[in-house]
Amino acid sequence: MYSRRTGLTLAFHGCDQSLVTPILNGSTFLKKSTNKYDWLGHGIYFWERSPSRAFEFAEFLSRTKKRIKHPAVIGAVVDLGYCLDLLDYPRLSFLKDAYNFLVISSEAAGMALPVNKMAADGNDLLYRELDCTVIESLHKLRMEKGLPPFDSIRSAFWEGKELYPSAGIREKNHIQICIRNPNCIKGFFRERQGDVSYAMV
């Protein structure tokens, strides 16, 4: 009853500078990610209200996978629509049920489930092949049952080192959004710097 979000959300996507203008003028669109380790399943990924984290991720990609030469950020105005919000307690049971179904199906087929893996530095569980499989299975099960599809998925991601000894908060905590229905994206914008002569709002 409360899964459909009201209002609009500002979200940010890290990309190469060469994509910014074509996206803004409508000649191209952001591509859906279909990696087998995408932790919220397949879709277009955004950082919720965090252009700095989106830019940092673009910088990371420019240093590692070389997919980005000139890091940049593009903003989006997003309507989450019918959202699988994993910060909403009742929604978590959906994933648990999908996982239990996968366990039974895998055992019957004699196949092992994929596993989530740590990053090379051993601090973060970044490669979420199991999570991706569970979420994609949830979408498939809903489709087979004739249930309405989720337009988006939203969740918190705990990442990075502890802010201080025994802290429950980490350096790179953020909320990420995965958009499955591209019509949730109402428009794009270029991030601007505020006028320092006024209060920031």
C-alpha cells in the first residue's frame, strides 16, 4: 500500500564527461547495467542526493577499468514509482522469499548458488553476484505471477573503513537507487555550484 513513492528525488550518476552534453540534449540516454554482480539487480544506477560520491566513483573507474577518461557527474530528477525500498522493513521479506525459492530450485537442479565476494582490499563486499541473482529472481517470479513490476530499487550501502574505532558508520556509506523503468527519470541536469553569498538550501 505504501510502496509507491510520492514526490521527486534528486539522484546523481558518475560518467565520462563526453556523455554529459549528449544526455542533456537528449541525443543519448544512460545505459542499463547488466553486470552479474550488480547488487540491486539490473538497471540504471544513481547515488541519492550525493554528487560527490558519484564523482568519486567516476574517478575510481578512470583509475581502474579505464572506461572513463574524464570523470564527470550528471544529475537526474527521478520519480521512484513502485519502489522496492529495502529500507522499508516489510519489503525485506520479498528478498528472503526469493532466496528460499532459489535454494530449492538450485538444489533440485544440482547447481550451486553464486556467492558474494569481497573487494581486493578485503574491506567491502562489492561483488554481489548472489544479491543480483536473488533480486533478478524476485522480478521474474513477480512477472510469472502477474504481479506489478517494480520501477526501482533503493537501499543503503555500507562501504569503506570505520569512521572511528568500533563505529557502526563507515567512510563511504550511501543510498543507491537502481532504476528499472526508464520513465522514472523525468529529466537530467548539470550539477551547479551554489552562490556563496546566500545560504545553501
